[in-house]
Amino acid sequence: MKVKVIDVEISDYLKKRGLAKKFEKQLKILEINPRHPSLNVELLEPKKRGIYSFRVDRKYRALFIYRDDVESIEILLATDHYR
């Protein structure tokens, strides 16, 4: 599965918080197995939008959508989980 980060600001956000390495590790897991337990993938409300999140670490999550009939994943945002 291909994973694409569409916004340069995501990288800046992660670097400022010291999360770049954790994020890259989680992306590799996501590419291999989007259902891996360490990702803690969740379908967000409203479900009809098809936006999912995965855990970067205990405090941060990244939002993504499936593209091309589940052949690729597009990362939309990285955010504080408790915001």
C-alpha cells in the first residue's frame, strides 16, 4: 500500500514536537499492515466521510483517508489527540 503525505506543514508540525522519527516508524507499519494493533486505527465521526486516524504516540494522532479503492492512503493532518 502506498502512503502519501500531502501537506508540508505536517512535517514541520512533527519536527517541532520531536515526532518525526515516531511518525516515520508508524507510516512504515501503516504501509505494511493498516490493521496493525500498535496503530490503533479508528474511523472518525461522521463515518460517512471516511476519515480515519492512527496513533503516532500516546498524545498525537494522524488523520488519513483511503484513496483509489483502498490502494493508497493520504495523510491529511497530524494533531494532538486530546485537543
